[in-house]
Amino acid sequence: MKRPAFLLALLAVCVASAGSTLGRAHALAVRSVLPSTADAKTLLDATTRHREWVNLATGSSGVFAFVVWPERADRAPAVLITARGDSADVRSRAVADQLAAEGFIGVAAEASSRVAARTYASHLPAADGSSAWLDIDFAQSHAQVVTNANGAVGHFSLTAAEWPQLVEYLSRATGNSFAAAQQTTGSKASRLIPGLGDKVPSLPAAYYTATKTLAESKLKREYVDIRLGDAKLHTWVEYPAGNARTGVVIVMQHGVGLDDWMRSVADQIALDGFIAVAPDAWSGTGPNGGNRDSFQFDDDAMKAAARITADETQRRYKAARDWALTLPRANGKTGSIGFCAGGNNSFRFAGEVPELNAAVVFYGTMPTEDLVKQIKAPVLGFYGENDARVTATVEPTIELMKRLGKSYEPHVYPKVTHSFVYFQDLSVNREAVADAWPRVVAFYNKNLK
């Protein structure tokens, strides 16, 4: 099998750095590579780490930054990445991902928003308060590191050979002591564990079985375009076998949008006896007004959809629910389920739509207290320990939901990463899925039938 270019670059780092004591020590621990422009999109599409665009809310219109999170259970230092001439470009975003592989919270932002970005990063629930600024000049192959603690400045040649020294400098400057639970650098195929290539019928597909699952499904499914004012909400719908009336589940997309995996989750929900309605919340953001499926790369889709607000996203999910309730087989009961960003949306949806009957949240955070007060549906949540960004919010959520008299059942799985239903091949994620999904089905059977 041909190796991806960035894997070859990783090997080059180890070989090139072996000539010095520092290099030899770091070569054993390196988890990252210096991304090239050519490999950046492929690397971002292959990453197992959570990444997202955030609005820093500076000025009248706001400035967006790209954030990538490490897979760790403890708090992490943050590294702000800016690039001369084209800040937050695709290569800078790939650098943020690779620094997240080393245990940092990587924040790629425009140079003009450096202060706002560092302020944002320092207040994140999973940040430990330490930070550094990495200013990159790709044209000159030069990088400058400014530490937050004492303002010290380090200069590095931006080459594959010197990348490990730059990473070690950042680690020393921020006190980063990260021991990854597993090495995840590489292509998706290289992480395939024997025995996981076939989907378990009673569990959702993983990323490597999603497309095959869709191709082999015998259920009735279709795309529909739901009217949304002057626009259309492109929506994937799957129906359970038979003709009986049943509950509807609004399936809320994960951070990279309505891809094959999200549609395969809808397929599993339909297999389990419910009408699955999965809207493309990014409808109309593609080239020439296309939808999510008009993008070749996840990174491009995420960037184009970054300006769809949380309020607009909720409006689209509400429109899907209203449409679904008119289906002949709908029994009048509705639930939601979401993963990652969709988990946030599923929790918020329960507050926005008090008539909802059940909400399932996979690695998502709760909405504002005002919205929590409006929740009437029971909420079932699932989280991974090695996902401090989200899991740090579970205890406060328990306290608030209890104080307000709401039904909330969280499950936090040890040694499990973010997006564990998608990346079932990492750590002990598959075991977490095997425990979580039967709970989801029982929860819907109780509340939607």
C-alpha cells in the first residue's frame, strides 16, 4: 500500500533528527509532522482529533479562528498559530492539528486577531492557563515562538528536520507533559484493527464501514428537500421496515457535516425501529449553492459553513421536525440525537423545543441555563474521558440539571476519545459503543413509542 506523503515526512523527521542528542530523544516521542501545503487537506481529513471554527466576536462582524483539540483527559496548554500573509490558511490549520497531536490546544487565527484569540484560548474549560504564540513565515521557512510566561523568543527553521526541536521548545515553554494513550498519526486504513472491518448489526457503523453499510441497506430511504423560506433544506430520511407508526428521530450532524457516516447512523436508527430524519444543516453553502456533498474535502465544507450561526442551525432542525411530524408513519413523538457539534445542538434543541420527547447527546455540551429551564424531555449523554474539552462540563451539567429538576443520565467512559462512535478503532472506543448504543435504543423505546 502506498504511504501518504505526510507519513513519509514523519519518517524523515525521525531519521533527520537522529544526529543529535536532542533529536534522538525526541524521535522516540514524536507524534506529528510538519505539514506541507500539498498534504494539508488530506491530513486534516484523516485526523482523529476534534476541530472546529469559532467566532471570536471581535469588531462588528467577528473574526473566526480554527481550533483543534488534543485527545487527553487533563487540561492542556494552548498554542496560537499565525502565518505571515495568509493567516488561518489550510497549512496553518494543519499545523494546529499536528500540535494537537503533541497535546496542545492548537488555535490558528488571523494575525490581526492574535490578542482576541489568546484571550479566548486562555479561558477555555480544558486549557491549563499556559500558552505560546507560534508565528510562521512559510515563504521563508521560518518560525518564531513567543512564550507567554516570560516573553522569551525562539527562532527555528521551518523544516521537517527541525520540527521536533520546535515542538520540544513549545513543550518546555508551556510545561506540556502529554503522554498519548495511543499513536494515531497516519492514514485511516493504517488504524484498522482486525475484526473491526465488519459492522456489528446492532451497532452503528464506524467511518470505515459507513459507505458499505449504506450500499447494503435494504430499508426505504430518500433525499427530500424541505422548504425553508426561499431556500431548501436537503434532508436524508430513512424508514424502518413495515408500515407501523413510530417515533421520529432528528439526527444532528457531527463536526464535518452530513457525510456517509451520519447517513449510516440514520440507517441504524431506522433499523432499530424509528423514522430517522437527518438534515444537511449546511444546505446551500457548497459551490454554486450546492450542499454538503458538493465538497471534496471536509476542511473546505467546515470553512464554508462556519458562518451559519447556532440560531440558524436550530431553525433548520426545527423545520425538519415540523416536516417529519406530517409523515403518515409518524406517531407524534419526536427525539433528537447528535454527535460532537450535533451533541451540542441536540441538547440545545431540547430547550428550544419543549415538546421534544427525548434527547440523546454524544460528546456535546449543555446550552445556557435559560434554555435548560425550558427542557422537559429526558436527556441521555455519552462522553469519553480523553476529551477534556467536553467532559469537563459534565459535572456542572449534572449539578444544573439536578438543581432545576431535569432528567439527565450521563455516561463517561474511561480511556475513550472524542468521536468514539465514529473512530471505533481507537483505544477502547469500541467497548464504549457496545455499551452506549443499547442504552440509546432502550431510551427511545421508552420515550418515543
